[in-house]
Amino acid sequence: MVIMDQPQGSLAGAAKAEMRPSPVSAPEPAGETIVRIENLTIRYGDFSAVKNVSLDVYRNQATALIGPSGCGKSTLLRAINRMNDFVPNCQVDGRIVVRGRSIYDPGCDPVDLRRHIGMVFQKPNPFPKSIYRNVSWGAKINGYRGDMDALVEQCLRRAGLWEEVKDKLKQVALNLSGGQQQRLCIARALALQPDVLLMDEPCSALDPIATARIEDLIDQLKTDYTVVLVTHNMQQAARVSDRTAFLYMGELIEVEDTHVLFTHPRHPRTQAYITGRFG
Ligand SMILES: Nc1ncnc2c1ncn2[C@@H]1O[C@H](COP(=O)(O)OP(=O)(O)OP(=O)(O)O)[C@@H](O)[C@H]1O
Ligand SMILES: [Mg+2]
């Protein structure tokens, strides 16, 4: 995986620099494509859940995937870090190129890929370990040799959870509330120092306050990361994303700057969906 330089002075950037001392490529300008999806078709057996989708994801932006239930959003998202490898009968055709490397090529190690492309699921899935160890795990598997306490604090602060857990870091994470567990999973993903963070409906089980916190967080994360977010919440897509892709029955109907898609959709199906006439 090619290494990305980070903005000077950023905490995440500093931690990344410590973990990956020898960058092999020059920094890219913002707006550069970091993930290129080319003619991607994903089948479960004979059923095509994603049909010939091509989509560019730009660095340091949040890209939202929207569309009715069953249209292939999660399937497409999971393809970006090869989580579909775990699904029996799932076949992927086409290409996904991440920072210049085709991730389905035989030479690409999916474990290494997932160290650079983190994922947060709809249902929080903390490990049955302490809050501290949930966060330090990601850093450890990435060979982090810096100050672990400082990194754990930094990730928990970024996820907006530090103040609530700083006095009980050794307690088991499963005792946290659902919203706290989701923010912990985000902190755990951040500790991996990913280039890209995939989020599949991260707020669907959260109350409006926890949701607002995570939306604020996504906005801040764009300084250091690239986010791809699945959401059913139109307001959320409009609030947090720079670009929005509308999927319908496995096809990408249109992708546009978010404000354009929500104000001047080109396709009647997009118009119908965003105005709540189907889906
Ligand atoms: N493991 C699987 N085996 C077979 N079919 C599957 C599998 N996972 C998903 N599908 C099918 O693929 C299609 C796309 O599913 P996917 O979960 O990607 O949709 P989605 O857009 O994320 O929906 P939702 O908004 O409800 O989460 C659906 O028809 C679903 O039934
Ligand atoms: Mg889904």
C-alpha cells in the first residue's frame, strides 16, 4: 500500500508519521482520487447486487452512498476493503484501485488493505475487552511504537468519548451505552490510522445528540481521512457529505456534489427518492 503524507501539525498525522517512517510517494493535492471503482459488478450466486458501478472517491472528502433498502450500498461499501471476501458465494468483477493499486489483484494482501481502510458497522461491535484495549488493539497490530496512552486518549477525544470514559478505561467496553460503543468503535478504527474510513449507517441506532456528535466528528475527520458513508438519512447526507452517490437496484443512478444532487438531481428516480416518493 502506498503511504500518504499527512498535514503538518495534525495529531493523527504525527502518529502516522511515527508508524510509517518512509513515505514512498509525494503528498497528493486535496480532491485527488483515493479510491477508484471501475465497472464493479458484485454477485451473490446468480444475483447481481451491484451492477457495473464506476465511482471515484476523492481524498479528504466525505462521500455518501444513498438509496432504498437492498439497492447494494453495504455490498459496495464492503467491497472497498474486501470484506465481501468473507461472504460465501460472493463474486466481484471489475476493479477497485486504491492509491494506484488494484485491490483485487492476487498480489494485494487484504489484511494489509484493511489496515489502511477502516470500517465502522451499523451495529457497534466492541471487543469484550477493556475500553483501553479496544482502542490500543488497532495501533498494536499496525506496529505502533509511540506513547500508547497518548494515542488512546487522542483517538477517544477525536471520537468525542474521552470525557465520558477517561476514569474507567480499564472497564469492559460492553457496559457502555450503544452510542458510546459506536463512538468507541470509531476510536478503534482511528487508532488503525487508516487512510479511508468506511461507515455503514453509523448513526442508525443512536439518539439525536449522539448522532450530532458523530456528524461533527465526520466533518473533523476530513482533515486527515477520507470517509465513505452509507446513510438512509437524507439530512445527514446533506449535512456531512461533499459528494453523494444515489444507487437503485444495484446501479449507480447518479453521483454529484451533494448540494447539487439534493437541489438539482438529474434523474427522476433520484428526485423521487430524495423527496420521499419511494424507498
Ligand atoms: N450474503 C448475502 N447473500 C445473498 N444475498 C445478499 C447477501 N448480502 C446481501 N444480499 C442481497 O444483495 C442486495 C443488496 O444488499 P445490501 O445489503 O448491499 O443492500 P443495502 O443497500 O445495504 O440495504 P439496506 O439499506 O437495507 O442496508 C439485497 O438484495 C440483499 O438481499
Ligand atoms: Mg446496508
